[in-house]
Amino acid sequence: MTSDLSKLNEPRLDRSVRLNFTGDWGQANFHRICSWLCQEVCDRTEKGSRVAIWNLIAGADSPIAVSNGEVDLCIATPVQMLPGALTGEGVFEGNPLPRLRALAVLPQTDRMVFAIDPKFGVSTFEELREKKPPITLATSEDDGTNLIGYTAARYLEAHGIDQATLESWGGKLITDTRPEQSVFRMRDGEVDALLQEAYMTPWWRDAVANRSLVFLPAEDAALDALETKFGWPRAVIPANFWEGQTEDMPALNFSDFAVLVRDDMPEDLAHLLTWCLVETREVIEQQFRHIPAHHSPLSYPIVPERMANSPIPLHPGAARYYKEAGVTG
């Protein structure tokens, strides 16, 4: 279904295309978005079009693959980390990717959250540092590629904690690639502390219910430091988001999906892809509307003005679409 924003005739390419997209690990939201986009673009090109979806770690390696010309399109999150890719900062240190361009930003409300078993009697990071409990903490690996693990490590450091600190308390750090792997460890009693994103998922709710978890609010000084050094914005988890959470809780933002291509993608193809993303957005929205909006891994409604608001420069084909559709001036 097309939007009412644009009176454009439906675009179509008079040639077939061969495209490679990078999704996620295979069963998460990036793959679903890529599948939607595959069908929409193939419907509007000549017969013989082929689009492949590649599984990668779904971290820094995805934008790197786009920049290197290994794939044509990827999806990356959180959006707040991507400006560093252009200049080679943060997890992209020493590997600037100035050729990255955006087609759209898809909304996803997410947070990085620290939770702990109530047996330790800890409810703040200050208490955690004072009591020095021997916690076993699950999070993602900080391996130079995993954006979750990179963010988690910097988040801990901003609160005065790292792996050596945990080990000095008699604790340890256990790392995984994907967020649900860490959350399942907490749910099943393998660990007694958890630092992860994807906070809106059923995995988190099950872990909270099974373990009566206590959430440690992010400290203002830590959030200030992360925003100053990396440009990562703070956010809030509203009261009663989880059972037993009675007050608003400050947290680190970990939101939104960016759809990225390289600057040399043909202009008409980038225009078509952007048209598909915006004008058929109801197709992907329908796949998430059975989930309450505040718990959906893809936020809805998807608003075109927000899609065009990217910290990565828009590809000229995308910019042309948004201007023609009246989304931008």
C-alpha cells in the first residue's frame, strides 16, 4: 500500500538487478526487513532480478562490507554509532568508511540495560562498586566488530567497571555474540548479572519474571561521559515497563535501524529502494502490529519524515525521492 505523501508514479527499472544485502544472524529483524525489501524491488525491475541476503555478525562488519563493495546494502544499529564510521572513530577506529550513504532510518526504540539478581542487595551502580559482589556477568563480546559488545564495554567503563574489576571481586565476564544468548543465560540461572540491549523482547520479560531482576539506573556522570566522548544520547525507560519497575529509569539509548548503501550505487536504483522503503512501509508494519507498540522490535507507525532524518548523508537517489515526495524541502 502506498502512502498519501507522494503523487509520484510508481517507479520501475527497465533492467534486471543483482543485489546482495546483509541482514543479521538469520532469524532476527534485519533479515525480515531485507526480505520485505527484496520482494518489493524485484516486483519493480525486469525479470531475472536476483537479490541475496547474507548472514553476518550484524555489527561493524556489515557497513564495512558495504563500503568495500562486497555487498550492496546493509542494515545497522544503533544509528548513534554510525557517524563514527564515516570518520573512523569508536569501533571503526582506523577504518573510516566515508563512502557510506543512507536510504532511510527505520524506528526502533531500544536501550542498553544492566540487571542483577536481587540476592546481592544491590540497586545502584554505587552500591555495586561499594559491595563488590562476585557476580557472573553476561553480555556480548567486545571483539572489534560486535557493536553491542563494544557499547556494553564502554558503558561498564563509564561506570568505573571492567573485566579486571569483576575478576578482582571474584566474579567473571561471560560473552556471547547475540543478545538472546546472554538473556537466556540469565533466565536459566547460568549468570547472575546481565548487560544487554533488545530490552523490549519476550526474552527479557521471561528473565525478569524468572529471576525477579533488579535494574541499575545508569548514572548521570556515566551518561554524560558517553555523550561527550562518543555522542551517544541518554534515554529513559518509563515506569512499569517491566513488572516491579516503579519509577522512570535513566538508560543509554540503543535505537533505530539505518539502511545503508555506498555512494556509487546507481541513482535510479537508490531512488527505487527508497521509494519501496517508504511507500510500502505498511507491509513491514503489519508484521509487527500484533505486538504492543512499546514492546515491538520495530516501532510503528513508521513516519517518512523520521525515515529521512539520518546522521549518515543520504544517497542522492534517496534525497531525490524525499524531495519529490514532499518529505523534505
